[in-house]
Amino acid sequence: MRRRKFPPVTAAYASAMRSTSSAGGLVGCISDASIHVPHVLSCCHEPPPRDRGHIPPALRPSNLKSSEASNGRPEHIVNASQAHRERLMITDFSKPTAPSLDKRWRLVDATMRRLGNHSRGLIETLHTVQETFGYLDEEALRYVAISLRVPLSRAYGVATFYHFFTLKPAGKHTCVVCMGTACYIKGAPQLLSTLQHELSLNPGETTPDGQVSVLTARCLGSCGLAPAVVYDHEVAGKVKPQDIRERLTKWTRHDC
Amino acid sequence: MTAEELEQIAEDEHAARSEFPHRVNVCVAAGCISCQSQNVKDAIDKEIAQRGWQKKCQSKGVGCMGLCAEGPLVSTGTGALYQHVMASHAGAILDSLEGPAPERLVCRTDVPFFQRQKKIVLENSGIVDPERIEDYVGSSGYSALIRVLTEMTPSEVVQEVVKSGLRGRGGAGYPTGLKWSTVAKAGGAQKYVICNADEGDPGAFMDRSVLESDPHRVIEGMLIAAYAVGASEGYIYVRAEYPLAIKRLRTAIRQAERIGVLGASICGTRFSFRIEIRLGAGAFVCGEETALIASVEGKRGTPRPRPPYPAQVGLFGEPTLINNVETFANVPPIIRNGGEWYAKIGTEKSKGTKVFALAGRVMNTGLVEVPMGITLREIVFEIGGGIPDGRAFKAVQTGGPSGGCLPSQYLDMPVDYESLAKAGSIMGSGGMIVMDDSSCMVDVAKYFMDFCMTESCGKCVPCRVGTYQMNELLGKITARTAEAADVAMLEELCDLLRNTSLCGLGQSAPNPVMSTLRYFADEYKAHIEEKRCPAGVCGHAAAEQAL
């Protein structure tokens, strides 16, 4: 893959982004960040300028011994390798630390590393976060945005644009009703109204005790089994309202 | 990997297959998996072990056999097909290999559903194990790639595809050969090939089935395309809602890299190609090519005006070839058998076969592959087996939210790109939903408009605002509070959206409304003038809450 060479995140940039986490909502923090580091807003598509002040003194090109620096090679090659070394060093020192010691962040880091810590890996990274944590919260969005050097607004924009991402944790059990055309004409609306009636909530909501979430899907592709419902990641076909009632009773009775 | 090595793998595979006198194939595609076919396979494996038949009977999981509604399906080497198989039937199935077949499980294969189909894209579905590359190679897999790399120049490959008359299977039907030659001619050191597997149409599951049943075929098609246009990197953009397809694609890519048909210097030539998977995240608009490119780049999936077309300025600003799963799946057989062979199938302007996902109010729901030019009546009444419960046929919906509803007078119309467009629908990706008299067409139109409204990306005003207004008007009609002027307004909006929207989503969003207005005007009239719903659907509390 041909990658554009982006200067790395600097410690100053990362800490500035972190320091804003005390600000209330997502929108608030973006404007906050702009006070501390103006380029967060002004350089939406460009990474922040490299800050050489954060290279450890011993590694600064000017402080390297001449044998290390030139080694008898033409000057432009020496400079190129030094630039390369600089870049590596800064990245190593300024990589934003994960929000917590939770080992699941390593999976997220691994995804970002696989995609070269590039902004084009944003959707893939959010998928990993959702897969490992179940949903995307502010902390996760903030961490991913800093790591991939994208404005938080873009991470939030992507997370809310795509239906697959959710910013709220799902309940202990999930019940996804397929609303594809085949399911729709074979009675999916009745299934949904049964759920709404039994649990008194709307699609996309979770019961107050956090037990059951009711969701709808555009199409599961199980049209041969219409109407289809997914109970806790398990597809059930030709579902009748009675089946849903039974499943809900099972979930509440066994408390499993 | 050389041609000889590949042949060796195929020979080994044939030898291994012929060692077993008996074979049992269990469908492990998504439809049957959700009917617990994995348990059936485990039970059969256990039974084989218990009987000590390990050297006598080979069992394998295979892709979709088509008749999804009757799953789990099991086929045997004797040519028998069994439906609704449970784990407890494992013994009976094995007995049938050397004795009489269990009558109550037998699924007849001499019926039109199986006899009328012509399988090109699905030729390996239900036969090869999607998780073993050797099985695919044993069914002449990757032989088209070898042929292309050793005997043909890129322009010859493009010519072969042009000769075949293959058209894009994603919906619009753009000639594939023309697209390939545009990308091949485009300058630029780096080009990309993208496989569009973002099957967002509700009611369509062809791409999912192909990816789950025969992932290597899609990879081979992409490799041939990449060689023809001079690309070295590829992406498969697949819906995150299809976890099994993603898993099998990942396995397939790993295996292809292992045997050396994917990666650097393929088959000892200078041709290199890598494929990465990108997951969609549930946005229908990402099926549109420029929106898909934005999504692969990690951005919100919003389309941009064309030209420039992706063939000139696509992914990361480089020339990009985007084709649908089914289009790529058609490529290896075209190369193997020649473009002329393919051009003999189908009609004058629509060549080859098309896979349809037949669903809704029809007896045999599932996946069917038929030659272009077959009539709707043949699909619905012969292959599909007609309408269940003695009800009357009302309409068939093709093309999902971008298509239209065709009434019974179009049943004898041949299915090809032009005829469908003329009748006010589109071929689309291949979803085909049959409706009987229990469906209200105004309600169906509202269902699709609601879909388009929710899925509109919001970039252009006609689509963002127009779909909302149309949905409101349709809501008024289904609530039976509308007046005649509302229909006039609806028609005006249809025209506006169609002519001024930025991308295909907005331009085709009025299709369901226009086709129902055209063919089912009496139903609109009943809602507005008589304040009643002839099908008795509208006003049903559930239907209204759901939307």
C-alpha cells in the first residue's frame, strides 16, 4: 500500500486533546480543544505540525555523533534516515495512552496499528471498539480520534451516520426484528408491536432494568425464513407473536 | 504457485474424493445455519464415527442449495436431497446411502424449482466446501486465473468480457467490459479494484449467499479484473450484518495467500494483488459507488457528483474499478468458456443469467438463478410454485426501494434490464418479493419511502426534504385523511426527486410510488375517496406503530 507520510502526533497535541476530557458534551469539548490547540479545528484534514521540542535531546540530529549521523554516506541519504528516525522516536514517545488498563484496548490498538494508524482506518477501528466493548462511548471516540489524528467531530459524525454503531450499551438480551420487505409483508410489524406492547418501549430502547433491548434491522438476508428475529445473535425464522412472548417470559423467568 | 502445482492440488482433491464411495453434503449457509444445520452436520459426523465409516463416507458443509425455506437441507452422493433434516435424522440419512430413502424427508428435485434454473454463478453452491480452497480448486477453481496470467494480455481479458456482453449485476446494468476498459485506459501508477458487497436492498440476499457459498469465485473474479485493468490492491466492502460471509471471506483470502494465488508475484509472474476487507456499517447509500469509496476511506458515506467517475478518480483519488459480487462471480466462467459461450445465454441486450432472491408470498422462497429473458410468470408460478393459501397474486416487487411493483398484466414480460425499466421498475440487485392480495400497495409504497427517507444521507436537498414530504403525504393517505390534491402533490414531488437528486438513491426513490400510482390507482382512490383500505392493512395499529 502506498501511504502518505504523515507527521506523528506530538505529546503536546495529545495532552491538549486529553485535557479537554473534563468538558461536558462532545460538542463542548471540540470548541474547548480549539482554545488550547488552534490547529484541531483549522487543520481538519491536515495533521498537526511536528513539534521538534519533544525529541529527547540525545536523539536530536544535531546531537548525534558524526559517525552515527553520516557514516560516510551521501548527505541526502543521511538526512532521510534521520528524518525517519525522528519520526519513529516521536511516535513512540507520544502515543496516546489508552483510557484505562482494560486489556480490550489492546485489540483496538492492534486494529489501528494494522491500518497504519491512518485516518482511513476510522470505521474499522470503531467496529473493533463496538465488537469488544459493545458500544461506543465518549471516552472511546475521544481515544480513537486522538490516535488516528482526526477531529473528534469527524469520529462522532461517522459514529452517528452509520446505523450499525450505537452510542448506548445494549441490554443483557437483545431482540432484533428484521424489517426487510419479505419480513414486512409476512408480519414483522405485528411482531414489533407485540414487543412494544409487552415491554412498553420503542424500537432502539432498552427496558429500565437493562434486561432487554428491542432493535430493528433493515434486512438480515434471511428472507427465506421471513419473518425473522434475532434473539441474542441467534436467528430464528418464521416467528409468530406467541414465540416472542414465550422468549420474553423465558428471559425474565430464568433471569439468565 | 504454477499451473502444474494447481493441477496437482486439483488431482489430489479428485483422488481424495474418489476414495469415498459415499458423500453427504450439509448446507451451512446462513439460511440453514439459522435452522441449526451445524447440529445436523455434527450429528452426521458423530454417526459416521460411531459406525466406523470414516473411510467410507465423506461429510462436508457446503454452500446454499437454494431452497432456503425448507432448510436444513442435506444432499447425498446418490443425488438425493432431504429437507427439514434434524440432528436426530442423522442415522436415517446414513442408512439411505445403502438402503431406502426416508420418505418424509425427501425433497423432490424433479420439480421446476430445480429443473428450470441455469446455474453459472451458483454452479459451486451446494457442492463445494466454502472453507476449503482445495475443494474449489478441484472444481476447476483458479484455472481461469492461471489461463489469464499465462496465455492472455490484459487487453485480451477486457475484450473477452466485452464479447460476453456481461452487464453490472448491482442494478444499473452498466456494461462491465466498457467499465473495465475505461479503468484500464486511465493513467496512474496505482489503481484499485473494489468489490461492492454492501447488499443493502431489503429482501435481497444473493450476494450474501455467493460470498458464503463460494467466496473463492469472487476473489478469482477480482484477481482477473485486477490483471485486466492493472490494479494491485483490492477491497471487498461487505456489510457488517453478514458475519458468516465476512468470516468465510477472511478464511478464503488467507488460504489464497497461502497457496500463492493472492499476494506478491502471483504464479511467478510480475502481477501482484492484495485484497483487504472493509466492513460497512449499515448505510444503504453506501451501495452507491462514490459513497462506497468515501466509506472505504473511513468517512461518512455521502455521494459526490459524477463525473469524474470512479474509473478516473476513485479511491484515494486513483482510478478505481467497482463491481458487484455477482458481476465478479460471473468472470471466471466467462474466461474458462469464452465470451461467446456466455453471450449465447439470455436476450439480445441482457446476456447471461441472473440470480434472484425469491421471497414474500410465494411457495418456494430461496435463491434461484435463471437465464435472462425468462418471464415473471415462470419465476413466480413455476419456479416459485405460486401463491400459498389459495390467495391471489397481486404484484411482484423487483429492485428493492429503487424498483417498482409490477401487477399481473406484466407477468408475461421477459425479465431483462430494458423491459423492467420500461415497465417502471428496475432489475436492481435481484430481490424479488411476491405480494398477494393481503398486501396494501399504498402501505408498501409508504414502507419503501420510509426506508429511503431514513437512508437518505442528507447531502442534497431534494432527497433529504423530498423523501420526508413524500413520506408525510403517504402517511396521510394510509391514515385516510388525504385529499385528491395530495396525490397531485405526490406526483409533482416524484418528478422533482427523480430529476434533481444527486445520486441514485434520490433519483430512484420515487419508483415504488410512481409504479403503484400507475398500476394500483384504484387503491389510492379507495384510501382517499372512500376512506377505506381494500386490503385491510392500513389502520392496523401494528402497521402504523412500526413505521
